[in-house]
Amino acid sequence: MSINSLGQLYFEHLQIPLKQRVTKENEDASVDTSQENQEDLGLWEEKFGKFVDVKVNGPTSVGLDFSLHGFEHLYGIPQHAESHQLKNTGDGDAYRLYNLDVYGYKIHDKMGIYGSVPYLLAHKPGRTLGIFWLNASETLVEINTQPAVKSTLTQMGPVAAKQKVRSRTDVCWMSESGIIDVFLLTGPTPSDVFKQYSYLTGTQAMPPLFSLGYHQCRWNYEDEQDVKAVDAGFDEHNIPYDVMWLDIEHTEGKRYLTWDKKRFPNPKRLQELLRSKKRKLVVISDPHIKVDPDYSVYTKAKGQGFFVKNHEGGDFEGICWPGLSSYLDFTNPKVREWYSGLFAFSAYQGSTDILHVWNDMNEPSVFRGPELTMQKSAIHHGNWEHRELHNIYGFYQQMATAEGLIQRSKGKERPFVLTRSFFAGSQKYGAVWTGDNTAEWSYLKISIPMLLTLSVTGISFCGADVGGFIGNPEAELLVRWYQAGAYQPFFRGHATMNTKRREPWLFGERHTQLIREAIKERYALLPYWYSLFYRAHVAAEPVMRPLWTEFPNELETFGVEDEYMLGSALLVHPVTEPKTTTVDVFLPGSNEVRVNDKQPHMYLMFHISSLNSDELAPIPVFQRGGSIVPIKTTVGKSTGCMTDSPYGLQVALSPKGSAMGEFYFDDGHSFQYLHQKQFLHRKFSFCSGVLMNSCADERGHYPCKHVVEKIIILGLKKQPSAVTTHSPGGKAQPVAFTYCAKTSALSLEKLSLNVGADWEVHIK
């Protein structure tokens, strides 16, 4: 890597306005015309429609270029509805990082949408590196890749010589304001870069287990009766779900942290109904506060000077859902502390400990503002202009919200907070989603690279609204979206106002059955999901991974974005085209084995495998040879109803007949795993015909009576003569088994092996 090789380093100093700069030199010498020229160019005063952006200190931009030698593949800098691999910008727009409320955003567009992470990764065989440009003002990133030239003819006297020209990618960062504060992450492996970035910004928060289940949302569920009917519908149709969501209409006139007394007269009773089924409630809380002298949140914030100011010194006011609104200044630690306190049970009337929070519109969205956001000249705590920190505003709201939910439990319970706007480090406070997508196949397709990009930039807990927020999905699209969403980290169905109702049972029995199967697949895999999030939390390993991170030396994987890995064990290929009966699945890895657990045949790692399936059959999901995946053998109404249900292990053998896996378990909701080391971390290994369960982390202790009742071993070449289980100090116990020669699958059932204890299974 070389820095400033293109000479793009610039750093514009703060200046004093010309009118204030009257000196003796001005009186007897010619006036410096540089500022006058800048004013002519609009660099001190910029017009955007009816808005005038006055830059009191003049232009303050900074920039720097980096040349990455030998690199052609770059990733990162979310959020854009774009391909996972970053594109050349030489013949078009630069990538823009500027958080904006964009309803139904365009696909394959480099304009900024809801969040910004000014961090990119470059990768080539044998080396991965990262560049983290820590700047929260509007930022543009230009990328120019010059591919390798295999041979150029150079004349050296009478001898013609062939000379290889290496590829090179130039990256130029330009920010409107701030300082140059850049971190270079040297890898050399993808996992090294992920760890290095986490040292700077933190790892993914360990989510409460319920939040990995399915979430049901709509703008809006009308009233308590509507919520009860939808909740009952899931039970009636035997579809698991964990969380009911309430959008802005549940409040009294869009006053957040209140309830509409006609629609939701008894919110605690409603929450007790959900609690009885071990389910949760999520409500929305946006950063704009209705200007209303009778609204206590407004009057208390105004009285303490907690709102963002306009450049004249008064409270900034803009239009949003409640009408005229002021905006809390979350950059002020005192405002964050005060806002956190609003979630105390005594302050937030009608809330209980099963209520969690959704931060929306926090770019911030201002309906009649420039680009539907706040003027850059607005003033924050410390006299900082909004232009300096625009992209970090929503980050601070999510921080304050998460802290509020922790405080209300006296530090005991993990919070769940979803945010639309985000910045580098938002992973520490909860989940992110891709915003106002549309019920079209192209949006289902683009969701995969969008989520992969979030995942490699630290934000593992991410998802896209299932079915598309805007419009009415046809039944086939809805089914395919559920099948994809079930294998993506944040799994929520959502729809905007005035769309047709689309609860999973409204599209006919065939489609209901397919959606039910997809959601149940998600719940069966929850032990694996939870273990992956633990790895994301402690080791910064992405949950959803582009193929290049798992196969970093295989060039063919570098541009793949229609399939991905879940952890290191599962390869997922969602179906994103209508009327699909056949998909081509790229199977990476030399001399590896993949197992499709729907059709448990062995697939050697040649390049393309074609899977034939009936229309709307489950999407292809392969398990990697050499892996062990923990599952639940029965699925309940919600994650809480499955706490005591037994486990299974799905073992897929490598060509050498071995496999490895792990399992993480704790109470699923508290911080006891952290403070008291109350957790289990187990390691499974299969080698030479012996499956072992051993301790992966001696620090963890958790009383556990849960059992492994079923083990499936895929890829066993011949039928065993006997299978026995062995526990320390105990006698060998014979186990009944079934073996299928056609699929090379051994099945052990009716076991009772404690998942938290050491044991072995011997196959002879």
C-alpha cells in the first residue's frame, strides 16, 4: 500500500470570514482575493433548493488517496443498494456516505441511504487489509481499479522482454469536514482484519436469544384486538414466532413513549398475554419530539436545553410524523443519560420487561429539510455543526436506547434495539436492517450483497424486511423471501401502511405450509445461530459470510454474491428469480464435501452443481464436509418454549472422515455469561470413528440437564457393526442405529447424552 501517491492529500483550514478580516495589511495592500474566489464558487455559501447552507468557517474538507498494489477486489463502505464487490467509480458517481431517509431506494445506486460505515476491505490471494476512515461528515469514496496486464512487450535493445504489470486499485476518500483520522488494518487474513477492526469499534453485542427468532411487524397493527388476533393466528397455524412489533400508530398522536388510549387501553395486559407464550413486544421510538407544551418529554427536554439548535441559537424545528418537532441532541452525554432514563418502568407507563425498542427515522429524517434531513448548519453540544457529525447521530440514539434498557433491569438483562441509521461501531448496541425496500424480486436479490457488506464491516446482526416493505408481494415472492430470510441474521416480516395484509397464512394452504417450513427451519437451527453470534461477540467472526472470507485463496469466490456461508458450516443459495425450478450452486473448496440435508447425497467440490427442485421447494442449503452443526429436534411456539427441548447433532464428514463443531449455551437473556461466567462452551469432534463432546472453555459453568437425543452422521462409507456411548467412569452402552447405504447416512436416535457433559460415541 502507498499513501498519497496520487497527490490527493488535502486539509482545508478553518478560516475567518472576509468581513471580519480587517487588518492594517488590508488597508495599505491589495486584498487577498482567494476567499472572494471561493465565495464565487459557492464554497462559503451553498444553495440546495430553497435552503442556503452558510459555512461560517469556509470550506473545511479533507481528503487522502491510498494505492493498493496487487488488489482488484474491494468490499465494504455500506450502506448502498449495490453489489458486494465495490465497483470502479471512474465513469460515474463516487460512493456517497451520507445517512438519508430514502423511501424505496434505487437499486445499483451509489448514493447514501440510512447508514454509513467508512471502512473498506481489500482482498487478494494471501492478503487482506482494511482502511477505516474515521469521519462522520458527508464522505465520498472514489475507486479506480487497473487490472493486471498479463504481459506487455518492452523493447530492451535487440531483445523483446515480457513484463507482468501488477493490478492496482486507487481509493480516494474525501470528507466535507473533520480531520484525517485513518486506521490501516494489515491483516494478513480476513479473520485478522475482522479482529483488528473490532479492537477499534467493538464486537457485535450478544443478542438475547428471542431476537434470533422470527419477528412480526406492520405499519400498523391497529389495536389490541388486532395484535391478539395475529398472535392467535400464528398458534392456530402452528407457525413459531417470538416478537410482535408496534409502529408509530400505537402512540398518542406520535408522542413516543406513550400509548393511544383508545387503541391500546391496557398495554400491560397485552404484554402479559405475550409473556404467557414466552413472546416479546417491540415498540418504536424516533428521535423527533412533538412540539407540544402538554407533552412531558418535550417540556422536560426543552427546559434543560436538550434539543439540537439552529444556527441562530433557538431550538431546531422540523416536520416529521407528529408535525412540528424538535430533535434530541444525542451527541450530548447528558441528553443520552436523560433519554436512557425515559425507559425506566416508572417513567415509561405501560411498559414491562418484555418490551424492547426500535429506533427509526434517526438519520435524522426531517420531511421538509434538504434531502429530507437536518440542515448542516444546525448546532450540537460543544458548538459542533451538524455537518461534522451527521452520520453518527443515529448511532448515539441507539447507544442511549440500549443503555436505557440495560439500566431499567439494573444492569442484568441484555437489550434488543433495532436501528435504521448506523455508523462504525453500531454493532455494540443491537441490530440494523436495510430500510424501506420494495416487494419486488430485484430487492430480494440485492438484499444478499447488502447484508454481506454489513457483515464484513462488523454489523453481524442485520436483515432485510421479508416480503418487501413497500407494495404487495405475490405469493411466490413472499415464500422465497421467507426462505431467504430464515437464513439471514435478523428475521422480520414488515409492511407499510395501505398494503394488503400478508400474515403467513393468508396466501393459501400450500404457501402457508412452505412459509411454516422455512420458519421452522430457522428455529431448528437456533443452537447453531446462537453459537455463531457468540463467536461474533467474542472473536468478531461474521455470522453471514461472503465466500471469499471462507475460501480466501479461490479467485472464483471473490465476486460471488448470490450465495453465502452461515458460519463456516452452511452454504446457502436463496432463490431470487420467479418461476425457478433449477438453480446452479457454486460449490467452492478443493477436495471438499458438501451435504444437502434436504437430499442427503454427497457432493464433491467440482465447480457447479445443478439442483433440480419442484417449484417453491426449499432453497438449497449445504453443510460443509468436516463440520458438526447443533440443532433442536423439536420446534415450539417461540424460543422460550423450546428451552428444555432436546438437541441433535448433524455431522458431515470430510474426505478424511473427520468433523469439528462447537456449541455455546447460556440463559439466553442476562449478562450472567459475562459477569459470572455462567455459560457452556462445548467442542464436538469426530475422528477415527469416535464422536467426542469436550469442554471448549474451562471458565464457563452452567447447570444443564439438556440432552442430545439424535445424531446423524453423513458421509460414513460403510455400515457399522456396533455403536456404543461412553461416559467417564461409566460402562459402554449399546445404541440402536439405522444406516442408509444409498446416502451414506448413519442415524442414532433415542439417545440421552447430557450436552454439558463429556462423552464419546464409538462407531465400529
